[in-house]
Amino acid sequence: MSENLVIVESPAKGKTIQKYLGNGFEVLASYGHVRDLIPKEGAVDPDNGYAMRYEIIDRNQKHVDAIARALKKADNLYLATDPDREGEAISWHLYELLNERGALKGKNVQRVVFHEITKRAVQEAIANPRDLAYDLVDAQQARRALDYLVGFNLSPLLWRKIKPSLSAGRVQSPALRLIVEREDEIERFIRQEYWTMTAQNAKNGQAFNARLHTLDNHKLDQFDINNEAQATEVREHLLQAANGKLLVSKVEKKQRKRYPAPPFTTSTLQQEAVRKLKFSTQRAMRVAQQLYEGIDLGSGPVGLITYMRTDSVTLANEAIGELRGLIEQRYGQDKLPETPNFYKTKSKNAQEAHEAVRPTSAYRTPEQVKSHLNEEQFKLYELIWKRTVACQMIYATLDTVSADLTAAAGSFFRASGSTIRDAGFLLVYEEGLDDRASEKENPLPPLEEGESVTLNDIAAEQHFTEPPPRYSEASLVKVLEEYGIGRPSTYASIISTLLAREYVELESRRFTPTDIGRIVIRFLTEHFTQYVDYDFTANLENELDEISRGEKAWVPVMDAFWQPFHTLVDEKMESVNRSDVLQSREIGIDPATGRPVSVRLGRFGPMVQIGTKDDEEKPVFAGLRPGMKLDTVTLEEALELFKLPRQLGDTEDGKAISTNVGRFGAYVKYGDQFASLKKEDDPHTITLERALELIAEKKIKDAEKILVDFGNGVQILKGRWGPYINKVIKRVKVQARLPKDREPDSMTLEECEALIAVVAEAKTAKKGAKKAAATPAAESAEQPAADAPAKPAKAKAAPKKAAAAKKPAAKKPTASKKAPSPKKSAS
């Protein structure tokens, strides 16, 4: 019997902690969250103090049961989930579930937290338990309720006004707005031409360059030389005036210091992993979680880094002492500053961020642990180790030189260079940059005022201004942090949600909004301006932080958000027309018919339309090709789309071959059969020869799929989950499973026909039952337009008062009435 039961979130972490605690302790995992809001309207009840209706997450039911069974044998329960709001909430949910079952009677229940999984940290946490921090629970509850209310009210509005299956989020929408606005900025960008003049010089055999700085006593701005004729004139004038020599008229030497970057926070760790390791933010957090929870180094699992969800850049004193010892030993006394380097945490939320992300032991070098890590674990650990060590090293010292080289009176070039005098922390680590080149050494030859250097030539180079770059994952995370949108622990999920909803695409590691993403954010920006405003979102995050610190009550914060939001959703549901939202754009006239050509979003995606619904002749439609955008497609490009289907020729047996684009992509049709085009194939340019290749491949694939062919339309085919019987009845495929104890070649035609008949009869009965159940109103209802979204089941914008749950969980963590702490309840 174990006297003490410890609950953590993951089994990997559990194994590591079990090793440190030893006999008398049993460590079990909750496998993440144990409860969540019921996935239906009314899960949060604004009319009843935002009471929340929870249910156990199905996949974790067995883990909760296992914890309850183990608790019967224990005297003490230690809730040791992660040291942040989510971890606190998981502990609270588990406490509530166990208390409802009566499993806590007579048990001593306590909360323990540690920011690194080391023997010392774990044992110290067990020796110094605390009560549940209800301020943190309140903050997490408020965040969950806000996200639910926004999603369950805005999403049905999007279904009605744009298309089904869309979603809007409190934090994802401002993030999408950033990406869309950057794309708009790029499209509005107008290139400007400018020229630079570079002197190509040499002294004592060493070549170096200098940029024209001042011309005829005028300091040059970027666009002062903006065409080839002007550049040529300036070049010839300076070459003639210089006559092969430039006079060194001024030399300025300085020393500059560069200081190391602070240790990692969640945000900066994600940014550097994207920049330097080419990880996604999600991958970076997954690998960091593995390093935190423990890696087997030969004698059992060891936590290699501290907790990876933090806003702090501070380090524990003992960690600093260890780092200074390592630096002196490994890099020398001269690379160690006289006093430790201290960094200031920008985040106000100090409760959740006690320490930066660092190795649990600096002496555990990347080389020592490499053989125990996979490639991505090693890369991330090495990044964290180097950044942490560098942050406690001396600054780098650079010698900089700037020299003015005169070509003619009032006209000179400027050469600048730098050399590293003392590398300092650069011996170990240099922080990456997003969209500009890293600083490089550019040594110049020794230059003295009054001497001359050889001018070999002057290069006149044409340039054009560049639009602002699209966001990468790293730069998006950086700007989200700067705006205060979301929290570092949520950045990875924000990005994955935008990609999963197909609001954005990641091309060449840069975000591009899709047409649907642009339409959604323009709708929200126009009609819900305040709720996608960057400052509003950031202020709401600050209020959640204030709740977590006990400075604000959560229900008044919810009221201040919900009341105006709820009213606005109801108003927009009635006042906004779908046709206005879909932003149809007329792009010209079809020369063949004289009818208008427009682009808009249809039910199955962006499309071109010739004609209008008011015309006597019905409009015709064509879907946009990949890469085409509603905002930029031209009339010529649009008309090309109507050249499908293309007739390519015939097969050897006389079947007509054509190519087209359907709901599921581009295809070749031969007779009544179809073959999908590959990614590299284009239906507008594919040749007959290529189409025949695809048809041949399809026939081979189909032949391999046929196990038995009875010759009258009944076949036994190879399926993903085993062989099955197939027959087409009135152009509808009917499929039946084979009996488990039968092989395909043992089946007779009569047996297959009988099995098909049973399935067909069941389908007919089911269809008849549905038809009988339909109401007269439903049968006579007007059918929606071809591209209209299906109506949501309920048109309600706001959840009405929910039926009271047996035990509303949200009543516990309110600012006005706190739930008893576990310690008090247990006693």
C-alpha cells in the first residue's frame, strides 16, 4: 500500500517523479485535462453567474477511475500538475470529480508545484505543499468561458452569413487580422526605383568597398538617384573627378559593446526554434515538453529543462552559480563578468512565471546527453543550453571603423567596417533575426587621414523597394507578444487553429491568408470592430492576469464583456445581408455573351460567375484554380476557367476523354469513369498522352482492387478494412461486408447477391422512415440556393438559461464566494 498518491499530467513525467520519490509514493497521470465543457449550447450560463456545465472527457474516464481506485489505499493526495493556470485548473477539476464521488473523505489533499523535474525540486515541493490557488482557477475559468461564448455565438453567425463549418475565436481572430492586414499592405505596395553608387577600392592589395554618402554637399537620401540616366551621369562625373584615387578625408574609430540576449521565455524559445531549427511552434513545444518531463540517460529518466511555459527571464541563484562555475571552467575567467547578469521580466504576471527556460544542470552539456536524445531533442536542448550559458557571459567587444573617402570637393564615399576584439558570449551563442541580415564582420585595411587609396571602379546598382515581408511563425509570435494578444503558451495552438480552419496557408514558411480567411476577418473587422481590436484583446488578457493575481473578480469581467457582445451578435444576425458579406466583385464583361463577370465566395469555395440570377439565361460558374485570389484575379484569368471541360480525344476503345475540375479536385473523365490528376498536372494544359498515362494507372489500380468479378456487376473488392462485396443498383453503389470466416474466392454469386439484398433493403427502409418523419412544412420548404450554407439547427445567437447541472462546477471559483481549499475540506 502506498501512503501517498501523486497526480501529474503525463505518464512520462510520472516515471521521472516516481524515481525521485521512491517507496511509499505512487505516481499516476491524469493524461491532461479530465473535464471539459459539454460541447453544446448552454454549457456556460450567463444568467446564472456563468455557471459551467462540465463532463468527463471520454478518453480520460479510465484514468480518473484508476486514480479513484488508487486513492482508496492512500492517506495523502498530492495534486502535482503543471505550475500554471491550466495545471491549477486540472488539479481543481480532478479535486471536484473525486469529491463528488466521496473519494476524498478522510484524505489529506494538497497541491504541490515544481518548475523543474529534479530530485531536489520534487522533494522540496512535496515537503512544502500549499492549497489550490483559486485565483489561478478563476482566471482559467474566465478564459474558458470567454472562448466558449465567443465561439458559440460568432460561429453560427458566420455559418449564416458566409458558409458552414467556419469558426471565430477571441484570440485567433486578431491573429488572423494581423496576417490579412499584412497581405493587404503587400498588395497595395508600389515599387520605387533607386540606385546606389559603390566605390570599389584597394589598399596594399586588400579590396574594400565604400558607399556614396554625400554628393555636391548634399547627403543622399534613398531616392535621390532614381533612374539609370542620373546614375550614369553621377558615376561618370565622380570617376572623372577622382581620376583613379580617393582621398581619406576622415577616419573615426570606436569600440562598441554587444550584450547577450536574456534566457528563453516560451515566446523567445518558439521564435528561435523556428528561425534556427526550422521547427514549427507546435513542434518546438512538443519537444520541449519531452525534455521537461524526462529523458532516460541510462539510469532512469531525468528532467533536462525547467518548465517551458513561462514569461520570466529570471534565473534561480543556484542556477546562476552553476553557470558561472561552468563558464570559468570551460571558457576562462576572462569570459565571466564580475557580477552576474540579471534580466528584467516584462510580464506583469509574476505568479505564473518564476524562472526562465533553462537546463536543469548547466554541467549536463549537449555533448554528454547527445547519445540519449533523438535529433530534434538534441537540437532543442543544445539551443536552450547555449542561450542560457551565453546569458551569463561577458559582452562582446567590437572595433568599428568609419572612413570618408573624397572623390571631389563636396562629394565623398563612406566605408564602414567592424572586427571582433573580444567575442565574449558570441563564443557560445548569437540570437537569430527575422527579416534582416545578421551583423557580419567587415574588416577594412588600415586607413590614415590624408592618404589616398586606389579607386578601381564605381558600380552603379539598380534597386527596387521591397514590400513588407509576410509573417513567419517566428515573426508572428513576436508581434502577438508585442501586442499582448494571447499568451506564449497559446501561440502554437493559435497558429495550428488558423491552419486547420484553412484561414491561412503556410508557403515557404510564410503565412498567406486564404480567400475565406480574408472574408471572415473583413466581416469581423467591419461588424465586430472592438472584438478584433488589438488593444481590446490585449486589455482583456491583462484583466485575466489581474484575476489570476487576485486583483479582480472574474464575474464582473465576464459581465463587462458579455452584455454588449451578446447584444451586438443578436443585432448583426438580423441586420447583415449575406450578399453584402460575400463581397461579390465585378471584374468585367464576357466578350462572348456581353454578360457581367464577377468573383465571389460560393458554397464550395472561391468562384467566377458569368451572368446574374436575374438574367433570363442561368448564370454559369467555375471554381478558381489554386493560387488564384478573389481580390486579385483578372478578367482574362477568369475567362480561362470556362474553357473546362476540355475535350482531349478518345481512348483506344473509343471512349471520349475530357478534363475538368470537380468538388474534390481536377480529374480526367473517360466514358463514365474518372481518374484524378496529380499535383503537377493542370487541367488547362494536360495533354492527351498524359491523360492516357493517368487512365492506364487507374485501370491497373482498379484491377488490383478486384479480387473476384462475377461478370454481372457483382464484384468482391479489396478495401481499406478488408474485402467487401460491391454492386451498382440504379447508379447507386451498394456494399456489403464478407462474413468474417469466409475468404473471397470461397464466396458464390448467390451468397453475394443475398448479402447485397439485405443491405439494399435496409437502405430502402431507412430512407422511407426518414421521409415519413418529415413534416409537411419541411417538405414544402423553399430549397436554399446552390451556394447557400445549410441553416444551423438553431438561430439563437446567445445561449439561453441552461438546465441546472447536478452540481454547477463554476460556483466554486468565484471571486465573491471561494470554494474551501482542499486542505480545509479534507479536514
